[in-house]
Amino acid sequence: MKYTQYFLDEAKKIHADVVALRRHFHMYPEVSAKEFKTAEKLEEEIKKLGLTPRRVGETGVYTEIHGSGEGNKTIVLRADIDALAVTEEHICEYTSRHAGVMHACGHDAHTASLMGAVRLLAENRNLFGGTVRVHFQQGEEIGYGARVFIDEGLVDGADRTFGIHVASKYDAGKIALIPGPNNASVDWFRIRVTGKSAHVSTPHLGVDAAYIAAQIMVSAQAIITRRTSPMDNVLIGIGKVSAGTAYNIVASDAEMEGTIRCLTPETRAFAKSQLESLAKSIASSFGGEATLEWKDYTSPLINDKASAIEAQKVARELFGEKNVITSGEPSLGGDDFAEYILKVPGVYAYVGSCNPDVFETGVAMHNCHFDIDESCLLVGSSIYAAYAVAFLNDEV
């Protein structure tokens, strides 16, 4: 690959600027679908490079970079830009200035890394042909933004998709590019149980919605243990339950909220249908009624094998064989980059962000102390740019 080392060297030259940009985003985080100032900052940075930004939805930002070389392929590069409703407890010079909001999942790092790559690509258009479509995507945390970009046709006709996510389970300098399932689907559900109130001393005159809800909660786990293969990864979690109005009244209503996580579309569809059937049949057997409401946050994220192998080749040239991870256990956390890969083959890379000597860089994502070793930004910027160019130039 002709330009891989070149882009790593160039990324080193702008690393301090990328760090500064990441710290800006970290100081001024915005929650999903409210990333207005973030979008304005991105548009400002894009214009500095002589590119034209376009707003996607209210807070997503898009731009294109056209190479002046030969070739007509297209690659989509995506970074998510939203933060979480978490109060930061890590005190540092770039601690969040927005009370109750924090980049506790590293999206500030993704955004800054991609902007660094945009700069590298915009300043070196003569080194590649084809088109780079740049997606600064809103609302990943609520399973929203990917579909906004896709519905506007901004993935249509592309040949590859590529994104990154920082990972505190890997040391900085490492990068994981793993074919196959990497993340689970995420489905939210609410089960409403309707019964009939009565005095607790005469339960036979009522229909106990609280008891029905308890039976559903317990029995739902049998979908995992008895209705799906032990080799499948399935999670059914119920995190919120409410029922009844007083200690001495048979509950007339109950409500539960939870999630189903799966690694394949087939298992996902089966688990959802089984939960619906189970809830309704249990409620009916005790004289009540159950209704279910669903929200589809994201599909399972399954890296395309060919795309992953391509990116692995580039990563080995950039960072060396020992720093490229090609196998590992998938996560039951979700990411709506999955929707991109469903439309166009692609790969999602996990960029190590842990420094074992710094506590905050090793905590789990969504933790109020979460931080990164900022050397991972160099990995992010260089892999974005180098993989895009290698793919567009038919070098992988």
C-alpha cells in the first residue's frame, strides 16, 4: 500500500490539533438529538478545509471529499457525536462544562479522529480517486441517527462503510478488526398487564396484575434457557417494574420495561416473538391481558468478512502485527453503525484507549470517570484516512 506510512506520519503532525478538538467536544457535550453546538463546530471545521458541510436532520453533519486521481469507488466514514446524561466526576482541565452531560462513551474521540482524517484527505486529494462520504452522525445512543443518514440516501451507491469506537478493554495502540458479530441488536419493550382490582382479602374476586407480571418476569428467562440454543447469545433484561396503588388492593395494572439483545437477526426475531407469545398466554391463563410495545434501536452489528480483512491489512502496515486484534468475544452492547453495514458492506473497528497506569482510561464506558489515553486519537485518524485511500485505490 503506497500511502499508508505517509498518512501515519501526517497524522502525527496534526495530532496536537486533534487532541485539542477532542477536548473541546469533551468540555461541551450534548445529548442525543440535541447536538446543535457540536454540529456548528463541525461545520466550522469543515469550511476551514474548503469543503461544503450539509446538515442532516437537525444535528447531523455531512460532507464529501472527491479525490483527483483515477477511480470512481465510494467509501463512507462515520463517527457518532452525541454524549450521555451522566454527571462527570473525573476532574481534569477538560472536564464537562455542561452539568449532567458527559462524553462517557468516547464519541468525542470518534468525532475528533474523523475530523483529523477529513483534514488529511482534503489536503491530499491528489493521492486517491473516488469519493469519501463523511458522516458525523447524531443520536447513536438512542438508536436514531444512522437511520436519518440512511433515509436521506447518503449511503446509497457506496462500496464500503467504516467506523471506529474506542475500547477501554484494549491498551492504546491496539486496534481490533474482527469479522462477524461484534455487537448485539437492541430492542426495547414495554409490557402492560391489565387485571382487575379487589381487596387483598378476596383475591378471587380480582385479577392480580402484579402476580401476572412477576410470572412473566420469571418465565421470560426460560426463553433463553429452554427456547433458544445454548450456543446462541441472547439476553432478556427487565429493568423497570411498577404495579398497584396500595398495599391492600389487588393490582389492576402492572408495567415492565426491558430489552432483548441478540447477535443474529434470526435469534432476534425468534426471541421477540417468543416473549410476546409468553406474556400474552401467561396473562390470559390468570384472567388478565398483556400488550407489548416495541422500539427497534439497532440491528446486530456484523462486520463484513472481506471488509475486515482489508482493514486488517492496512492496520498491520500502520501499527504492526502485534497491535492488530482479529478475534474476540462480541459485546451485547449495541451500536447503530450496524444499520450502515446492513446497507453496504463494512467494518467497525475498536480502537484501544486504555493506559494501565491511568485509572480513568480503564473504566467501562458510560462510567462517570471515563476518559481515554489520547494517543488513541492518532490510531483513529490514521486508520480512517489510510483505509479509505487504500480501498479507493484498489490496494486492499
